[in-house]
Amino acid sequence: MTCEYKKQLRDYLEEKLPPEAAAALEAHLASCPECQAELDRLAEGEAALNLLREPLEVPDEVVVGRIKARRAGLRRITVYGVLGFLLGLFSRFYTRDPFIVTKALMALPYKLAQFGLEPFFKKNVLPPRRWLPQGVSGGMGFFPYNPLLDFLATLFTPALVAAFGAMVIGYLVSDRRVFLRRGVVRFLAGAAVVFLLWTGVLGALYAQTEARIARLDGIQEITVWAVEEGGGARWLARLDRDAFRQPPYDQLLAGLQAARPAGPQAYPEGRAGLELMLSFAGGGRIPAHVDPETRKMVLFNGTGYQLSPETIALLGKPGEVKAK
Ligand SMILES: [Zn+2]
């Protein structure tokens, strides 16, 4: 009569059994000589295959002890990783912490995240001297025309970094001898892949935002100010989706999308004209300057457009409408 646990022994040695099944098997092993003998046989085979210079007689307790230690270690590393991730979510609040110890510790994932993202997104950062409406450039400033994306990058990248760091600590405080080098290498490679995927997703979403902005496609709100020469701005109107549904503003979006690209231009900062804040569906947002006389519109990223007289007239209207 063959013991029914015998079938599980190979999976157990290869650590493919779920934790509950492994624990049940361990309890059974203590009282079943048949399974003990089989485990010895399999463990010797494994040792020979791995070319380990261990004695061929591996006591069951050693094999079982090693597998138990590894399981406990993996559990610890997982818990550390989850806790690290949760703590990392708060990292961005500590960059200006007056208390140096918590600042150094808690802000570290944020700083490392910034350092890690920089090679990919540095070109997105706007020069600091430039005036920016509030909220356009977010925490790290890597996605200036998509504050939502910048917020997500600022929130989750430090969490990923902190989770990785905590898992490494979890590994270091565990019995490291029980971990296979293969597993460690796989973990490090996995962490690198996760980080690259994350930056890839951020980059792709931002490229999409930039493309939408360049096409002036998906505008869902426009705020209009009148700017006087040398500064001083007067709020004119906020045109939202409701406004765009009825005349005369139903023509405005069509007019903007039909605008003729006029190549890169310097943003006419502080020049008289209209200042717009274009908000796009999906999180994009960018300031634009309109010169009613030359009918030139320049986005904050330097993209120029030539608007039709009808479109200019519509943009000039909000003030009159509101005044009535
Ligand atoms: Zn048995």
C-alpha cells in the first residue's frame, strides 16, 4: 500500500506546494517512515543533480528545516514589501519635514524615485524661472502638462522604490543561506522590469497627452483672461462643456481644431492679449496666449497656431457676454 502523501514529496522539495499543504505534509512526515525514506531518496537525487558537495545522507530535519526557513523568509519579505509600499505612499509629504531623522528616512524613497525617473523624463521639466499657473507643474515636474500623471508618478514611484528597499531588508534579516541564488537574481530582474514597465506606462500616457494637446483635440474647458501689457490680468470667463454645447461656443472647438499650425514660437510672456487655460479630457492642461491682432495662438510649450478671425471673435466674446 503506497502512502498518498508520497505523490506530493517532489512538489514539496521543489517548493511548489501551497503553504497549508506543505505544513500538513511536514506534520505527516514525522510519523511516516515510508515518506521519510522517499524524501531521502528524492533529496539525494536533487543534491546529486545540483552537484552540491553535501553529504549524500541528508537528514529529513535538515531538508524540512531549510524549506520551512525559506517559506518563513518569503513570508517576511512579502510583508516587508507591502509595508514598504504603504509607507512609500507618504514619502512625498516628508521632503520638507523639519525633523531631520524622519526626513532622511521617509523622504529617501521620494528622492530615489526622482533620481530614477530623471533619466527618462528630464526633458519634460520646464525651466524654473518660468511663470506657471498654479498646479500645472506637479511635485517632481516631470509631466508639467498633465498634473494628474505627475501626481500618480509622485505617489506611486516612491511606493515602488520603498517596497523594493523593504524587500531587500526583509531578505537581509532572513536566513539568507536558504535562498537560491537563482531566486535572488530573478527577483532583481523582476524589480528592474517592474520599474521599466512603470516608466513606460508613464511615458506613453504623457506622449498621448502631448499629442492630444498638439491636435487641440478633446478640449473640455477653457478659462479666458485678458492680459494687459507688462502684466495685470482680468478674468473674463470659464467656458465648460455646457457652454460648448450651445451657440455661439459650439463653433469655438471646431475653430480651434481647424487652426493652422504655425511652427514653434517663443511664448509671449507678459504681452497684451488673451491668456487661455486649455483643459483636455483625460488630464492634460496647458496655458496658451492669443494675440487678437495677429491672430496667433502660442501654447506654453512653444507650439504656434494661426487662428481664423471667427475663432478670435468667439474668444473675444466671453467678456461681452458676461458683462450683460
Ligand atoms: Zn506517508
